[in-house]
Amino acid sequence: MSVSSGQTYGQHLPDQVERISALSDAHLEVLADVRDLHKERAALEREYAAKLQLLAKKAAEKKAKKMPAVVVGSEPTKAWDETTLTKSTLDGAYTQLISALTDSSQDRITLADSFSSQVIEPLKATERKYDEMKKKQMQHYQKLLAERDRVYADRMKSKQKYDEECAEVETYRQKQERSADDRHAERAARQYEQQQVDMLNSKNAYLISITIANKVKEKFYSEDIPALENQFQDLHTRLLTRFIEILKNAQGVQQKHLDALRLHLTDTEAALGAVSPQADQDLFIDYNIAPFTPPPDWGFEPSGVHYDHGDMSVEPASKVYLQNRLSRCRAKLEELDPVLSSKRKETEQLGKLVIAYSADDTLGNAGEVLDSYLDAQHELAFYGTSHVVLSTELDTISSALNGDEGAQSPHSFKSSSFSIPTSCAYCKTSIWGLSKQGKTCKACGISVHSKCELKLPADCTGTRHSGRGHGLTDSVSSISSISRSSSVISHEHSTDSSALATPTASSFARASHVVEDTGPSARVLFDFAPTSPFELAVSAESIVHVLEEDDGSGWVKVADNSGAKGLVPASYVELSESTPAPASSTPSSVSGTDQNAGEYVRGIYAYSAQGPDELDVEEGAMIRLTAGPTGGRNYAEGWWEGVSASGKRGIFPSNYVKQLSLLPERAR
């Protein structure tokens, strides 16, 4: 809500939140002093006029110390004197108040009691309320700074990443030159070419981060800070207005109980009525104006080891990266636009309610409405920042692509864990790890490294391939591998195979794995109330699981312990230092701890172990199955656990062996 006509903090005091916050502290200190003044006066009223003169003197001393900070600020930018303080309407009212105390010579116990109930307690409540509002404003300011600095840090990280990639390009170029005449020349050339692509992608990411940082900086200094300062100004106005209302009420109490003081009280009331928050704020602004120049925009800085220009790279591989990033950005923006529009309307409506409630006390508690209004403004500011980030990224990429947005069938990737090496559909190297090292498309089932997600063309078929052996003819077949341990695998195989050539493990298994809905644990730093169906309510200090990390929009998708999922601001959560590996899900089709005890199998095909936890299978050799609920045939579908003749324990494909009857003890 805008302040009354006149000079505003946001317009005339750019980037002076700390100074304005100090003004709030000074206001609250004066309010506390006046509250103490009336509290002490209530006690002195019972001791008659002799004590009253001492109180007035003490109040005058406090006024002399505190009023300069209220009138011209704690660190004014130009010289002032006592005459300057007299220009303040609040100073004039305070002076008259002390004069009235000095002239008072009589009191009543009832007056002292009335002071306690109608002046001291309301002042204490007002002080506490506006102190909380001031703290909330400063928390919002710190969050704005943190969000701005996060964007700044992203730019620096992108710059560092770009420099590292440029250095790698130079390294691979030198390797290519050294291996030009040997048998490694072709591999060196491929490595050099791939590194150039990575370097160009890093460059594009760096350029995007520059543009985003510039836009966020512009919004921070032209919108967020002025809005925050104007909110402070509005709080100052309301604090002073409420302050004067309480003091006027105190004068009314005195008029009822002390007819002898009517003349002095009338003069004091007139002085209090002359208090103008806007006039005092104009005086504060006049004595605190300081020169301000917004920080300059950032520009592209080429790497010291690689000559380059500031244009976006639209080479084929880089274009795919940009097209995928554009698609994801547009989807996020489509989700954000209605939320932002709804929040903007909500804020406007609350602003009107604040005006209405302030004008008519019978409508309800204006303070509660004001608190909701400020919360809505804070949320709108963060939504606005997210919109600037996404819009800037979309415009930047669209301008670089010049209408060539590529295929319109994007993959629907989900973070996944891989218990065995799985081939990446893009770079053809292995994905390995239980800490969600890769992504799996929920539609077509292909898997890629997290770093390769945006490099893969948006040509999702929408269906998963089936079949066995080498029946997969597209690019997804290259990522097929055997899952074990916690991975659940679909198998299609035949056991009468004396007429078949020795098969490989991939001939009998189609790679798939459980895509987990739970991710790394994170601690919630602040309470968050949802404002749209896409968001999730969380409480401070609670633990959630991150399902989708922040992609630059300022939001993360999380799940709480009840299974509810939704978006929360990225700055509201903090990832735990260590995340436990996901628990394995073992099929339970075969149970019993001793089901496999004494059971043997014989190898019908040769199989070479692909990892340290696997066993070699030799044709004709026997393997003893282990016992237990997770051993032997219970290990996983398509994988059994056993002990070889040499005593090594490990797992092997179940379709490479033939099951035998239980052997007598001597045969073992």
C-alpha cells in the first residue's frame, strides 16, 4: 500500500534500508520512553506534585537524547542544531507533554489507575506489535539480499565453470596435436570435439546467468528495495498515528480526573493533534539524502585461456541444450503466471481492505489485515523475482534460437538411482550410484546422466520398448543393462537353449529401475503457507525430501513425511549434510530363511562377472545357493546369490544356470 502524498523513502532514500530500520528503532525507543514516562507518572501521581517535577526533568533528559535520532536520524548527512528539532511536529508534541507534567500539581489515585489500563498497556502492546513488524521487514530484507546474492553467486559459478571448460578445451586440443599421428588420434579428436560442446554449453549458461543477474539486480534496486522502504515508511506512519492516538487518550483521562489541569491538557492535546507523520518524515528525508548510483550491469568476460565472443552459441549440440532449457523454462513460466496473477490480485484486495479497516474501526482488527497485506507483498516480491528470472531466460534463449525451438516432444525425466552401471543414452558412458546420479524418462524409459539431461533432443516416443536380446534398435537399447540388488527387472527368457548361441545377460533382461519419489533430506528453515494448489505447507525445523531441485526459478519440489508433495521457496530449505542411500526393494515371491539351504545349480552358459559383487559362471560348474530371506533365489528377480567352488560369494544371472535337486551331504 502506498504512503500518503509527499516524499517517499523508496524514491528519495535509495538503498538505505539499514538507516530506515534505525529510524524504526528510534521510534520504538521513544514509544518505550513515553510508556515508561506514564508508568512512572502513575506511581508519582500517588506521591503528589513534588515527584512529578522530577519525572518531567527525567523525561526532558531522555527527550534530549532520543529526539535527535527520531527527527534527523542517527547519522544525518547534513548539519543540524536545536532549531532543527523544533521543526518536528513530534518534538513539539513531546515538548508540550513534558510541559504539562511540569505544570501539574495535583493527582488522583484513579488517574494513576487509568494511566495503567488505558495508556501504559496499549503503548506496550503497540511497541511489541510494531517491533515484530519491523523485525519481519528486516527478515524480508535479508531474504531479498540472500536471493540477490544467490543469483550473483550463480553468475560467478557459471563464470568459473566456463573458465574450467575453456581450460579443458585447450588441454584436449594439445592432446589432439600430440596424438595426430598415432592410433589414438581419432579418440583424441572426439574428446576434443565433445569438450568444445561442453565449453559452449558452459558459455551459454554463463551468458544466461549474466542476464539473469542483471535483471535481478535491476529489480532489487528499482522495485524490491523501494517497496520495502515504502513499507517501512507506512509502518512509521501507522506507528506514529497509533502513538498519538494513545497519548490523546491519556489526555482524555486527565481531563476527566483533573479539572484543574484542563488548560494545560488542552494545550498538550493541540500539540499532539499537530503531529504530522508526513511532515516529520519529510524532515528526516531532508537530513538523510545521500548520493546513490546503481551498480553497473555485467558483461561477458572471455576466458583468459580461450579467445571467444559474447554471442550465444547455436551449434547443433548447443542448440539442443538451449531448446530443452527453453522448453523447461516455458513450462515453469506457465505454472508461475497464474500464481503471480492471483497473488497480485490478492495483494491489491488486501490493500483496499487495509484502507477500509483503518478508516472504520468497526469493520474489525486493522492490524491483522495489515499483517496479511505485508505477507502478501513479501510473497509477491519473490514471485516477481522468479518471473523475472524465467522471463529473462526465455527471452534470451528465444532470441538466440531465432524461432528454431526443435522437437516438441520433451522427455519427462525423474531422478533415479542405479545399482549397477547403466549406459547413458547421450554420452554412452556408465551411470552408477545410489545417490540419484541420473535421470530416467517416465514415458519412454531411457536413462541419462543428470548433466546430460538438457543435451538430449526432445524426441520422446512416449512408449517403453519391449522385447529381448538386441530387439531394441533405437538409442534406448544402448542404455540397457542388468539391474540387481534394489532394482526390479522384467525378464523374458527361454531355458531350452542347447540350440541357441551362448547369450549375453542383456539378451534376457530389459533395463529398468525403481524411480524413487523420495530424495535428499532437507531441513525447513521458515514456516511457509501455500498460496496456490501447486505449493506445500511446511513448518520450520521439519524434515522434507527434495524431489526436484531448484532449476533457477527459486522453487524446489518436496515431499513431507505424510507423502504430500508440492513447491516451496528454495531459500526456505537447507539440504542435510549427508543423505542416506535409498533402501533396497527386494521381491518377496520366495520366502523362508532356509529355503535355499543345500541347493545347487549347474552352469549352462559361460558368464564373466561385470563387477566385484558378481560370480563367474562356467559351463558345467556347480554353484551352491546361499540361504536367508535375501540370499539364493530370494536375492532379486533374475539374479541369484551363491558360493562358487573356490569359496567366493556373489550374484549371477539365474538364466545362465540350471537348477539341480538337493545333493546329499557327501556330495557337498
